[in-house]
Amino acid sequence: MNDKLDVKTISTYISLSGFLYGPLDERLKIRDALQKALKKPVPSHINLFYCFGGLTFFFFLIQVVTGILLSIYYRPSPETAFQSVKYIMNDVYMGWLIRSLHRWGAEGMIVMVFLHMARVFFTGAYKKPREFNWIIGIALLSLTLMFGFTGYLLPWDQTAYFATRVGTEMPKFTPVIGDHILKILRGGDDVSGSTLSRFYSLHILVLPWIIFYFMVLHFMMIRKQGVAKPL
């Protein structure tokens, strides 16, 4: 094979066929690694109720793609947030569909993660030796709800404003540190532009990395331990 780096060779390196059949596969054995990772027999007890975890991940991928597209046009400030959402819905090509998919995907992800947790609970899949993965699942459920809560404020309309005001009031009743938690969440005594900035940063910068880390742990443990049989 000619090792001269021309345009054709470079395109072969970066293309999917280059990874699976070309020079990269010759050096890194990517195809063999993929076959070893993906070609695993499905247990005989698997049924439709075991699909909720995969559907949760599917909705998460929808959120990632549509969220990136929305962030191109969204402006996280009290003066421009609502107008930017209105612009996305009315003027951006297919913007209404992208935002609707993001909203429906958020609702679908929350529903699926609850159904997934219920299936795991009622089939006893949380018991030893999978109890640590159950704890990771609870963390993923909490992170999913945090995604929904932080994203709800971003349109900056009256519904989002008052819902966030009520939601951030709840930690206030925590003994000793309640008032401090309230001010940290809001960035002040009331819901304001500081709250919007904090929620936007959490929604697109902090939470995605945390949930990605926990998802990797979750998938690794499932891969290692396999899918539990029902009771």
C-alpha cells in the first residue's frame, strides 16, 4: 500500500470505511474490537419491558442533538431569552420541530427512566451483586429531573418564572442551610437574570458531563454483570 499522504488517503483515514476496513483498521484492529463488543448473545428472558433503559438512552441522544441546535440561536439573558425562543419557533428553518422534539424528548426521557426503574425494582434486578448499579441508576434519575428543572426556566416566560420560583423555594425549608441553598440556586433573593444564567450553565455545561460519566459507569457495569434474570 502506498503510504504517501494524498487527499484520497486522508479521506480514507477519516471515513467510516477507513475505520472498519482501511489503514486505521490495519493498525488499530477496530473492526475486531467492535465485533467483540457488539456481538454478544441476548439472554432468553429479555422481553419488551427490558427496552425502557435503551429508550431512555435514545431520548437522551435526541436531547443532545436538539440541544446543540437550540443553543446556536438561544440567548440566555432576561432581555433576549424569550425573544430568541420565539425566533427559533417562528423564523429558524425547522426550528419549531427542533424545539418540539427537545420538549417531547425531555418528557419521554423522564417517563422512560421512571418505567426503567420500576421494571428493575419489580423484577428484583437491584439486588446483589447489582446494588451499586441501582445506586447509579438513582443518581441518573436525579440528574434527569435536574435537567428538566433547569431547562424549564430557559424560555423565560411567566409559567417558567413562577414554576422556578416555587421550585427553588423548596430547599429553603432545609434546616440551617436552607436560606443559603436558596441564594445559591437563585443567585440572589429572587428569580432573576442570575438565576437564568446559572440554570443555563448547569443545563448545557455541568449536568451533561456528570450524566455522561454516570452513564458510562452504568453501561460498563451492565456489560460486566449482564442483564439480571427476573425473580
